[in-house]
Amino acid sequence: MNTYDWISTMDLSDPTEYNYVEVSFKLGARKEFYANEHGAGRYNTGDWIVVEAQTGYDLGQISLMGELVRMQMKKKHTSEDRVLGKIIRVANERDIEKLEEARNSEKRALVRARSIAYTMGLDMKIGDVEYQGDMRKATFFYTAKGRVDFRELVKSYVHEFRVKIEMRQIGSRQESARIGGLGSCGRELCCSTWLSDFKSVNTAAARYQNISINQTKLSGQCGRLKCCLNYELDTYMDALQYFPVKADHIYTQKGRATLMKTDIFKGIMFYCYDDINMRGVFHPLDKEQVKTIQAMNAKNIQPEDLTLFYDVAVLDKPKEVGYEDVTGQIELPSIAKKKSNNKNKRKGGDRNQNPNLNNNQQNSGNDRPKKIVRKADENTGSNSGSSAATDSTNNSEPNSNPNAPNNSGTNKRKGNWKNRNKNKGDQSNNPNPNNNNNTTN
């Protein structure tokens, strides 16, 4: 747990020196008081010191000195006679290196200790391991529902770790305080920072504060009810003293009205009629007005309606805001507009978005590469082109007989010779004698 020695930061001389200090071990997981026989001026808050232990020595950091230690000992009900440990000396670099080695070995020891306890079938959970500064002793903190016979377990730990073993049972809240973490509020756990004593918390604290009984939201990391439920409980209890008693139901000429919710700090109680036709309307009444209606009901007098006790126009009037913080507000697009756009796309909205799509599809057939037919002779003319086209169409037809020989080349040569002979005949019948053609030679 964190402590702050604010007196040491001020340049003030303490005329009444107090020869006891508070020493913190393992980042505040454990704190103890030790006697300072060397004088208050030799050590300062935050110094690493070597202190006495039951077996060997331990290494810690001074967290409090002076008059604050006296107040802390009084708070924890610790007298000076019960402080047996003493400060030996200031820690050197070798001591700090050995302490870091011990802290690094604690993780491996925790994993190994849990596996040994699991193999032995013990109903317990090893929560944390703490080595002494000289690595001669190891303390295992565990949680269990009942009594556990760990005599065989201690023998296994001694054989495994070769140090003196101490088993210490703690509660689930103490385990969370040692391990630490973040709460649902986003801050570090109270039990691991400043909370020193744990008070009992029950569900009545949540009921008085009008909090819904949700076990997952009301429980902390320890699995118990959150300690912060008691922080504001006294304020709620003081405010509830001025509310009417047994005001769950009140009666009017329109029927019985039942209490639905209560605004404790505003002093407003919300009622709703039991009649099905009027069940959805809430009637906010001041606590003094509810007391008045209760007094009328005690005299067998029923008011006409609950709306007579409050001004409906004032409730419906919008609240005027002089200043409003808009930091972090982001304008998001409407969901209905997105849904309508998606429906248009499904029904053919893509065509409307790209009107040239059909023209491109129609022109896609003209963009195909045409087959180039090589002419057999330069002088074949138009007839040769038509014959070549017919030959190309004939050759493009699939062969019905896969075993028949491919005669496409021979058919093409025969067609070319026929065209040549036909052209010779046309030249002989041509009456123009000046038409000289190389093919007649």
C-alpha cells in the first residue's frame, strides 16, 4: 500500500525524534515497524536498509519516519513493546542485487508450487510467494475454503526449493491486495493502494443506494462485493431518514398507485397506477406531498388524481442550458440512410450509378480481335477473299470423327488452284487486249 511522508519533504526540524520507522517490503505488499537505535538523522525516507529477521536478515525500504510513524502505530493498535526488529545498516549494491535475484525467482517458484499442490490433490490456491532478502526463507500465501493439511506439501516444498518454508493463509481480499490490478472504474485497486482495513459489505448497501442487484457488476476482482459500496452509504442513509415510511402504495379515486423508483438526493418519488390503461405514466411526487397523501389515506380520504400535486407544464418544459460541453462529440451518419442506399444497390442501383455500362457491354463484342486470313495470291481478287472466308468457316467447324485425318491443309491448296484456273478463264474471255497479267506468262 502506498504512503506519503509529507513531513520529510518540508524543511522542518523535528524536536521530538521518534526512534521507530515503518519499512515496506515488496512494493508495499507487507509493512512492519522497526526500532531505530542509530538515531533519526542517519536514515531518510526512501532509503534501502537491512533489518533483522527471525532467520537471517531482510531488505526493505523506509516508508514513514518521525511523528507519522507514531500515528500509524496508533491506528494499527501496535505498541512499542511489540516491536522486536531493529535496523542493522544501510543496504549496499550487493544486497540490492541479491534482492532482485530473489524477486525474479519468485515467479518460477509460484508456478512450481501450484503444480505440486495440484498433483497432491489439495483444495487450495497458492496466490503469492515472497522470498526473504537473504533467500533463506520463502513465505507461500494461499487461499482455501476450509482447513488444509499441508504437512506433506511443506516437505515437498523443502525438498524442491531448499529453503525454509512458511505457509500463511489469507483471504480473497488480501490476495487481491497483494497481486493488485485495475478496477471497473479504471483506477488501481483501493485495497492495493490506500485501503488498510476491510469492512464487511452486504447487498443491503446496494439496495439503499438504488443499485440493481447484479452480481457481476457488484463484485470486484476478489469475487466479493466491492468495498466502494460502503463509501457513500452513510450519505444515502442520512438522506433516507426524511422519506416517508411504508410508502410503497398510495390510494386515489382513480385507483392504487405503486412506488416505482426514488430519487434520493432530489427527494422525488415516482408512482404509477396499477390500472392497465394508466400503467405507463409516471407521476413524480415530492416526499412531503407523499406524506400528505398518506395522512389523507389514513383518514379514509382519497384525492382525485396524482396530477393535482405537481405541475405537468413545468415538467414538460425543456430545460434551458446556458453552457454545454461538446468536447468529444462526433456526428455520425444516419443508419436509415445507409439502409436505403443498400436496398437501392440490391434492386439495380448499380445500373443507375454507371449508365455507360450497357454501351460498354455492347461494344465489347466489336473489340474482339478478328481472324486474319492469309491470301493465297495477290491477284485472287474478291473471289479469293470469299473462298478464303468459306474455307475458314469450314475449318472452324468441329470434326465429328476424331479418328479421321486432318485434311485442312490439302483442301486449302485445292481451293487455291481452282481459283487460279478460274481467273485464267476470265482473262481469256476478257475483250480488253491491253490488260496484261503476269499469270498468262
